[in-house]
Amino acid sequence: MKIKADENIPFRLVTVLRNAGHDVHTVPDEGLTSRPDMDIWSAARREGRFLITQDLDFSDMRQFRPGTHPGLLVVRLRAPGAVALAARVSAALKTTSIESLAGCLAVLTERKLRIKRA
């Protein structure tokens, strides 16, 4: 799957996703660091990439309506260190494939994965 990792996603998770066979581009690699959210969102949509971020602004369903984009995963952990974040996302993707989240707005917390479909 084509994925864009926001600048707040640790490289440890990017490596996990790449090792799972996904085509992952990162915001820093593309020179989009510190750019407005809409610039990152536009790049992800233009490239047809599923966006993974910790930025809560992307959880607004009115603005990022399911079915109108390649997909979006917002990760919200109380202690979002690199190791914890990579472990939580990896665990979630063992029970729910990232491909099944295409076109959805998904929010992942310590306790659950909420998925909003079109």
C-alpha cells in the first residue's frame, strides 16, 4: 500500500511498514517538514497515499470525510514515544490490515481502533 508518514511518525514505524512491503514516503524526506497540514494532506491525496499521523487536527470528519480520500490513520497515545507508537500500530495492523482502512478515517488509541467508513 502507498503510505505517507507525517513528520511526527517515528522512523521505527516507517521501517516496520516498509519491511511489511508498503511503499512509504515520509514528510521529512519530501521536504514538507513544518508545512501546514493542508500541504501535507494535498500531497498525500495527490499521490494517492494513506496518511499516518499523530496530528489530532486530521480527526475532523467534516473536513476529512471518509470515502473522499485514500485513507487516514490518526494515532493518539497518552505516551507516544517511538517504541510505544511503533508497537501499538504494529499490533493493530496484525488484527486489521492497513488495506482495509483505505478510504476510511481511523483513530487508534491504547485501547481500540475506531474506523469511520464512507
